[in-house]
Amino acid sequence: MSEIIFTQTFQRKAAGYGLKDARYLCYAAMRAAGIGINDAWNLTFQNAGLTWDKNRLKAEQQKLESLDGVQKFIEEIKKENEGKGDASEISTDELAKATSKEAILSDLLKARKLVKPNSKEWLDMTAKIADYARIKQDEIKEEDTTIHYYLPVNYPKTCKDCLIWQNGKAMNQKK
């Protein structure tokens, strides 16, 4: 196999991390991406060490893994990826707050203030605000028309426990 040729920029970057060989930075990048130790080693060093004793190969891999420059680069890449993941993920609480009718109405009102009054955009936003306000009023009306039924605490379990039965006024009661 032919040897990997790295650019001067990549070689300078490796030197900036205190690594004497650019392949070490390539290995660190693969490890930071989540590739396993053996696969990163085989890709970086083009299967060098396949004929070596297992213990010698593991020792070389651990030596490379423990280099300060390699660890520093892996940590930096992982921190960058964590920062990107947090920004794109939204919790269910944040989603509920952002999609609530109150939040939408307030956002529409703020946006309408930025638009020139009586323009087409201003009229469209006013119509949307009216639609959302009407939806909110409809929900309030639905909540107000709810009928609640209550059962007595000492609800009779048999006919003989019922007050109608006990007073002799039940229809199917034998006298």
C-alpha cells in the first residue's frame, strides 16, 4: 500500500498539538468520531501491526492513546460536538412553552410592532392575531360548559340500603 500524504496545514496542526507525526492527529480524529481503537489504528497506519504479537500491538495502541496531544484533540472535538448537540435539541417543556397560544400571540404582537402600520404585512399579522385570539376564546368557552356530576359518599350498594326502599316507595318492592 502507498503511504498517506498529509497537507502542510494538517502537519502544522499536528505539530501544534505536540504530535511528531501527522498520522497521530488522523488517529485522534477517528477516535473522536467514535471509531474503535483497532479500526482507527488499521486505517491510520494501513494495517501495520497485523503480524505483530497481540500484546505488542495493544501496548503501541495504548501508548498512542495516552499521548497528551491525542487526548487534547479528542477532548476538544467532543466539546465542540456537545455544544452543537445542545443547541439543536429542545426539551418538551421548552417546546410546550414555545407553541402555547400565549407565546404565539405575544410573538405575533411583537412582530406586528416592527412592521409599518396599515401595510399588507401588518394586516396579515392582525388577521392572524384575531384568529389565535378567537381560538383561545373558543377553548375558554368549552371549559366553562363542562357539567360536573357528583355521587353521594354513602351511595347505596344494594336495594335495601336505598332510602326509597327503606321508606317503602320503591316500585318493585313487595308490600
